[in-house]
Amino acid sequence: MHGGLNTFLRCTQTMMRKWTAIATQKGQFSLIFFLLNKPLSSIAFLSQTLASPESEQLDIPAQLYSILSRANWQKHPSLKTLAPAITPAHISSLFNLNLEPQIALAFFNWIDLRRGFKHNFHTYSSLLNILIRERFFVVAEKIRIAMVKSCDNVEEMQLVLEFLRKMNGDGECKFKLTIRCYNHLLMSLARFLMIDEMKRVYFEILDDKIPPNTYTFNTMVNAYCKLGNVVEAELYVSKILQAGLSPDTFTYTSLILGHCRSKNVDSACRVFQIMPKKGCRRNEVSYTNLIHGLCEAGRVDEALKLFSQMTEDNCNPTVRTYTVLMSALCESNKQSEALHLFKEMREKGCEPNVHTYTILVDSMCKEDKLDEASKMLHCMLENGLVPTVATYNALINGYCKDGMMDAAFEIVVMMKSKGCHPNVRTYNELIYGYLQKKNVHKAMMLLSKMLDCKLSPNVITFNMLIHGQCKEGHLNNAFRLLNLMKENGLAPDQWTYSILIDTLCKEGKVEDALAMFDSLREKGIELNEVIYTALIDGYCKVGKVDSAYSLLGRMLAENCFPNSYTYNVLIDGFCKESKMREAMMLVQEMYKMNLVPTVFTYTILIKGMLKEGSFHRALKVFDQMISLGYQPDVTVYTAFVHAYCSLGNINEAENVFVKMKEKKIVLDSVAYTVLIDGYGNIGSIDLAFDVLKSMVDAGYRPSSYTYSILVKHLLNELKTKEEISNMGLSLASSVDIGDVWKRLNIETAMSLFKKMDEHGFRPDTDTYDILIAGLCKEGRLEEARELVQHMKEKEISISDGIYNNLLHCFCKLGMYREGLRLVNIMAKKNLLPSLVAYKLLVCGFYDEGNNEQAKAVFCNLLCCGYNYDEVAWTLLIDGLLKRGFDDKCSELLSIMEERGCQLNSHTYSMLIEGHNNVR
């Protein structure tokens, strides 16, 4: 009981410390809050330490003033020492000490040449106050324009704008703006798309009785065109004419851009055509803008034709022209043409830029040409270009999608060595890679690294992790991530909830899914077809097709329109319940909703008919599908193969396979596995292994199900041989697919390996991994260990998956010491034990009363890099607290705190709640 109270107090104190740390960033209140938590002696010491840096900061402007008061101040020995510590705030304070304007200007220019120093609004405005007060107007105009051009963001732009308006007024710093300054101001505002302020400044020009020039009007036209607002842009074109001026090349080029941005490429073409008639020469930007517009509209051939006309018009394509075209060609799956342009541009002396290379690297990665993409990156580096994070991300994404995580992390190391820091997208791609490999714990580790790097995970990050936890069956952790997501200030979206609803349904918790579904409106989430379809699918999967159909009615009543996938889910549900009539009626409903049945729709119907043994109807639907212009895919053909094999009609199944090859249908692992099963059912084991060899040669890895099928038939073959040797006496029933791992013995495993060898396909790590996983799942440790020993004899590498399966098996059998020995072996091999295995070990040692060993294992776990919140969720909450070990939980939480393992406040709340439940 006392241990539980300690847990509560410790959690509360830790949360208070976290809140204090957050508060200390927020001004005077934070200081008071901090002091209230300190003894008086600490406060006295704090006041001294706080005063010291501030006094030093105030000394720098005074020291600078003293140095600048002397002749040849540039050569003063103290200035060189002081220079690295000088900040814009010091300069601003210095200029408020009544410096001579010549000295102030000279020092302003001197410090500007120092590496790493950059003037800001405050230094510019302080110097301008001196210059204007002393009537140095010519140089003040230059400084004023430099200040306008120096703005890096909207906030700085607003400060400059307010300052210039005061300067343009009637105060002591009055210095009226010129048209040149106004034009630069408009250009800077246009950079940040501050269109309302631009309009206001334009009217201020008119109020000042300053006539706008062509530059002024063109800046306004271009700004509106960038936004695709051609109507407003054309108003300023008319003002050019009203002012007695003529639109120039820049004006027309801007209009081309505007029409393209507003998706009106034909109007852009008309502007392009009239330019010569208006006496305006078309330049490279005119061509590039229109080429880009045509590419964006999918009119790539027209863009290429226009590109070929550039030289006739005395225009040379720029790097942007080439890059725009290459991007469009890559998006159109015409990578060879893009590479031809790449070669051409280099031959013509137009050097590709970073964006050009990034487009090609990304395209190569999407086409799975990772070696070529890597070469392109190195070519880029050899040419002295600095890749951006987008370039590196393209290659990282390619490696992650291919499951090549080591190669992906090599790129991360490279980018860091080049001074390029990973961003949120980088981490999202790495997280995706781990989740593809079903390694959600390593994906969670990356969440920790993101936070350590001060990067804020986004909705995509959390959605992927939630999906990963759901796929691994860790629904509790998925909901904990949902809460973590909210605490990070992110709003879960429709995709988030559709994942959770879908998982609840798959786990048979349909009522919980419905409760979540009904709560979404209160959360401000619009119920769309994705969320509805997830719940409809859930009801269908548990056989409640009538409830699923009523949801469709509710969906329509709420003006949420189903898509083809929604109907397909329902049709599939009815077919599985052998309600073919209702399924066919849904197809008619699809037509009424202006939805066209898809290949998947026909596949579902064909499967349903074949399941009922109605081959004639299935073939009729198949023919109808082809007559309507649909191309049947591998799934449709596989349905026929499966149906024929089920009847033992292997000849017809083979004929379907022949048709697939004739039609150039790309086979998948399911198709091969179905045929393997078909041959096995008729006792043709050798033919089954021939198909396995074809499957491997086609680039498909046999799945766990494939091996289950093979083992099943080998066991049945062995049983048949035993029956014959026992004079035909039936020894047992045929082995069912669900009993394969219960019945697999070493003799059968060796028979499997021998058959594979005979057919030219050697067993590899994956083969053993699948067999050992199956055996461990059934607690058959001795057989699994024999297979591991066989791997060692054959010098086949043992994967972390095999070690983890053995570890889980040890723990389930209560063999915790053996499990710990295996953990130590894994550590020597740099392999990571799973978090669930650690939970079983720690809880197991506590069950045995071996507290010190449990704590030692836990300390070892904390060195593995796991996400600390996930450690607390899995081990402390789902492990110890669920078993009633609240005192042990308190001890381990103390260890985490002592080691600086920071937990989210929501995790602490869950620990407190878990403790209270135990109590």
C-alpha cells in the first residue's frame, strides 16, 4: 500500500517538475514560480548569477562608444576581441548614445563585414534615426532601401512597414518616401504575398501625389498573378495604359503566369501569342511560365513542342525550363526522356541545379532504381552542389519502401555529415520503413529521437504509429498514442479514427467501434465515406451484414455518399453469407448511384458464385466483365484456380495458369500458393515443389501460409506411407492446416529441406524463421532449438526474429534464466530483444521473487533505446500493474527517473490511474 502511495507522490512530483520547467520559459511569472520552489539561500545566489550576465551585456555598447570616440578606432586592439560578442541589440543601444553620423555609418558598414553578423530592423532603424536627424538624406535613402530588402519574414516586414509609415508622417524623423523606395517596399511585400498591405501601400503612393511608374504597376500585376488572380492583375494593366505607359515583356510574362496559376492555360497561350504583335519580345521566363502551365495541365507534348521553338525565338532554355520539363516527364513515367534532357542541358552548358537532381533522384527511387539514384546523388556532390533535405529524403524514402533500413540510415549519416539536418518528413519516412517491416517498437524509437531533436511530430507521424500498433495487435498502445497526439496539440483526423474503428471491428469489438463512431460529431470530425466504410466492413466481418446494410441507409440519409469500395465491402459481406441475390441487388444500386462496378466488384461476385459451385454463372460474369472492357487481374484468375483445385480438377487449374501467362497477367504469391496446394491435394508433391521454384524465380518469397501448405502435404504423404507399411490400416485423419505447427517434426522439416534442395531452391534464413516461429507459437521449444542447431551446422545466419521467437517461447514456458542467457547472446550480436519479451522476463522474475534480477533486466532494457512512454505502457502498466505489482512498478519508475527517462504527463496520469485500480 505504501509503495502505491509512493508511486502517486513520485508521479505527481515529476509532473510538477515538468510543469516548472515549462513555466520557466514564460517571463516573470515563471521566475516567481521557480523561486517559490527554492530555499532563501538559493534565491540570494540566483539574484547574483542573474545580475552578472545582464551587466556584461550593458557594458558592450559603452565599451564600443569609448573605442569609437578615438581616432583610427578600426585598429583598436580591444575591438577585435569584442567583435564576436557584438549583437544587433548592442548596435541598437550604441546608436542611441548620440554617435556622430559618419562614425555610426562607418561602424555599421564595418560590423556588417564580420562573418556571422546580420543587421536587423533595430540596427537599421537606429542608424536611420541618426542619419535623418543630421539630414544625411542621400545615404539614408540607401540604408532605408537596404532595410526593406533585408526582411526575412512577415513579422520583420510588418515592423519595417510601420517604421516607414511613421517616417513618411510629420514627426521629427520625417523623411518622405520616394517612388524608388515605394517600389522596393512593394517588391518585398510581394515576396511574402502580403497582398492587402501592397494594395494599401499603392494607395499611399497616390495619396503622396507620387505618379506610379511601370515598375510599380508591374509589381502589382505580378503579385496578383502569382496568386492566380488575373482579374485584379488586369485592372493594374489598364492603369498602365491610363498613365500613358505601355505594358512590357514583364507585364505580359506575369499575365501568362497568372493564367497558368488560375488553370486557364489557353488564355496564357493567347497572351503569349500577342506579345510580338504588341512589340514585346518573349524571353526565357515567358517560355518557361507557359511550359510549366502546359505541364501542370498534363499537356506535356505541347510543352515539349514549345520548348523546341525557343531557339528560333533567340531564347535559350534556363535550368528552370529544363527542370520543369524533366519533372513533368518523370511524373508521366517517361524517365528515359527526362534523362535525355538532362544530358542535353549539360552538353549545352546549362548546369543542373539541386532541384533538377532531386527530381531525377526521386523519380529513380519511385521506379525502384535505387543504385542509379545513389549514383545521381554522388554525381551531384562531385559537381559541388549541396543536396537539400528533399534530395536526401527522396533516397531515404526509396530505401525504406524497399525495406533497406540500413541503407536508409547510411543516407541519414551522410546528410548529417554534410550539415543537412533530418526534418519531420525524414523521420516519417524512416518510421514508415520500420512499420513496413512490422517493427513498431523501432518506429516508436524514432518518435523519441524526433522529440530529442526538437522536431514536432505531425498528424502523419501519429497516424502511421497508431496504424502500426493496431496491425501488431497493440490496441491499448494505439489509444495511448491517440491521447499523446492530442497532448501535442494535434487534432486526430478522419484517417486516425477510421484506423481505430477498423481495428476495433477486426478484434470483434463492433459495439465499441460504433460508440466511437457516434462520438465523432461531438469531436468535430465529419463522418465521411472512409469512416462509414470502416464500420460497415467491421459489421460484415462479424457476419452482421443486415446491420452493415442499415449503416449504408444512415450514410445516405446524412448525405454522405458511398464510393465503390463501400459497396464492394457490403457485396463481399453478403457473398460470404451466401446471400448472392442481395449481393446482385447491391450491384444494381451502384449503377443507380452512378457508381461503376470495379474489377474488385466482379472478383467478389465470381468468388461467391464459385464458393457455391456455380461455375456456369461465374464464367458468365467473367465474360460479361471482359465485354465491358475490364481487364481481369490475378485475383480473378486465382479464384478460378482455387475452385478447380478444391474439386481436384488440376487440369483446369493448369489451363487457367496458362491463360494468365498468355494474357501476361503478373502472378502473385497467392496464385502460386493455391496451385501448390492443388498439386499437394492430389499427391503430386514434386509438382508442388516445381511451382515453389517458379514462385521464387519470379521474385516472390514463400509466406508462412505457403510453408504451412507444403508441411501439411509432406505430413500427409508421410502418414500415407505409414498406412501402406501398416497394411493399409488408417492411422489418423489427414493433417489440417491449423494443426501443422503442432504436428511438424524434425523428420518432416528435413524432408522439406531435401525437397527444396532437389528443386534448386536452398532453404534460407526466412525458411527457418517461419518454421521456428510456428513451432515457438505452439511452445515446441526442443524442435525449434534443433532447427537452430541445424542452421548453425549449415552456416545459415540466425535473424533477430528467430532469437525473439525463441525468447518468447522461453518466457511462455517459464524458463526465464534461459531467456536471460539468450538476451545476453543477442546483446553480443547487436540484436534487439522485443519489448514484449522484456515484459515477460521482468514479470517472470518478479513472479519468482527474484527482484534484483528483474531490476537488472529492466536496467538493461533502458539502454536499448526504446521509447520510454512505450516502455511504461507495455511493461509498467500492461505488465506489472495488471498483475498487481504496484510496489514493483514504483521501484522501476524510480529507476527511470534517476536515469533521466522523461515520460509524457499523460503516461504519468495512466500510472496513477493504474495504481489506484490496484489499490
